[in-house]
Amino acid sequence: MKKKKLTFLKKLLNSHSPSGYEDAARAIWRAEMKEIADRVYGDTHGNSIAVVNPKAPLRVMLAGHIDEIGFQVQYICPDGYIYFTPIGGGFDTKNIPGRRVIIHTANGPLKGVTGKLAHYYMKAEDRNKSPEFSDLWIDTGIHDGKQVKKMVSIGDPVTYADGFEQMGPTTCISRGVDDRIGAFVVGEVLRYLQKKSFFPAVFSVATVQEEIGCRGAITSAFGINPHISFAVDVTFGGAPDIDKKRSGNLILGKGPVVARGPNINPKLLALIVKTARAKKIPVQIDAVAGPTFTDASVIQLSRAGVATALVSIPTRYLHSPVELFDTRDVENAVQLIAETIIAMDATSTFLV
């Protein structure tokens, strides 16, 4: 990945933006898009929209959600420990204790660590149980509730402290890969199209609040009223103990994953596969027999319906501070979506 792209990706992944608090990532994304797009704007919900060729009669919407899972301050007890609730779902609560976190306060970031009752103090029958959120706390090292309350407010968002790190030549880890990698891809598609000739208007959207119900995709799709949409998200990228008979066989580095099922327009899927073959772009097909539970689910149902596709980046350890992905899949996703758009013209129809 070229240095400029990698710098943008690092900035995006190192930002801290749980659902409802996407300000940091939003500012980075919009600043980058101003160098690429004909127009960049936001809406009252917080979605960020960058558009090229805006007056074209065929509208394509690209959606990658910019929010991540996180926590929110719920209660500060007299001895300074902070109790919290989750923002978003899909947490394995066994993995939360012992993590470094950042509380995002009005006066700036405050460091903390997550804790729970020590193993040797627990009853034997409770030791292998997953803790409830009410069993977990954040310790800032300040053991005076009054002093903590001077810095921390109820409702302050909390994120894991972990950031971007390169592992191997093409593999990287970070928190927030789900799904700021998608926001990165939909932005980079516009960069790819800069020196190309293409027919449609392309609206790239860094959507908000996907982790709490795909809410930003609902409002932005209604506003843009696209004919066609590509949602970009992450999907499970394999592990040694996954049952391939149940989940398929998706592998990091073998190409972006294209969903197939009732959430996906079959003619758009056929064009994507045809483009991949023509341009020799590696892709993997994932059978999804119902809603994909991504932005694609709600965009497909917007207004009178949208011809929708889902392109995903295979990722390991989802909803953890060490989500692992391969940059080759990211770059291939950008090329796949951009070349599919280039293949569209005034005769393109996705009616079924």
C-alpha cells in the first residue's frame, strides 16, 4: 500500500469513534475527501458524504460505517471506580478485563484499565462464567469518587487504547477495523476514479451508528436516493477451529468477500463477478441466506428499493482490540468496486 494511502488508513484507525461519538474519525475522513471529491458535506445525523460527478442520472452510493463498538460511563462509585455499559453488541465479556482504555472526557482523554473481581476471590462455580457488564469496572488509579467526578461525566464514551500496528508485510492489526476499513475503502474508490472516465454519480458515505442498528445508512440512503449501492464491511476471516461446513472457507489475503443471497441484487452481483474475472481481481463468495446485518440490509429497503451489494474485508478477531486484516484485500476491494462502477453506462439496469 502506497505511503499516502497508508497514512490515511493509520489516521482513521487510530481515531476513537464509538457509535454516537464519531467526531474524531469523521473529521479525518472529510479532510481527506476534500482533496478528492467534487463536494463533501454532512447531515444532521452525522453521516459524511463525498460525491463525484453529482449531476449524472444514475446514482451509486458507497457505504462504510465509521463507528466502532465502545463503552459509556454509567456510574462513578465513592471510591472512584467507574462502571460502564456497552455501545454496540457482539462483546465477549471474558475478554474485556485487563485492557487499557481511554475515557473521552470534556477535558481530554483520561487513561484507565478494566478490572473485575480477582479469580482467587471468586466462588468456584463462578470462575468459568462470563462476567456481566455490572461485574466490570474501570480503574483510573484515582480512588476518590469526588475527584474522578471532576474529570469524568456520566455518558462519557470509552474506547480501547489499542491502535494501528503493522504485523507482517501486508497484515495489520487495530481496534476499529470494523468498520473504518470500510469507510477507508469507499473513500479510496473516489481516489481510484479520479483519472478515469465513468458514467454514474458516485456518493461515498462514511455512515454513523451502524453498531446500534445501521441507523446512519437508513438516513443517508433516504437522502441520496441511490439506484445502486455497495456496502463495505468486514467479515470473519477464518480461524483454526471454525467449522467450514457451517461458515464457509474465507481466508485473509485471498481477496475481498462478495456476499450472495436475498440481500444482494443478482444482476449487480453478476456484474461484480464479471468485472473481477475481466480485471483478474481475486474475490471470495460468501453465501448469506438472509439479511447480512450490515448497512446493506437497510439500504436495500430504502424508499422503493435499491440494487445492493455487500463487499467485505476478511478480518480475524472481530470486535476486539486486535482485529487483523490483510491490506491486499483492501486494495482489491477498492479496485473491484471502482471497476464495477466504470463498467456501468446509460443502458445499465438492475431490475429483476
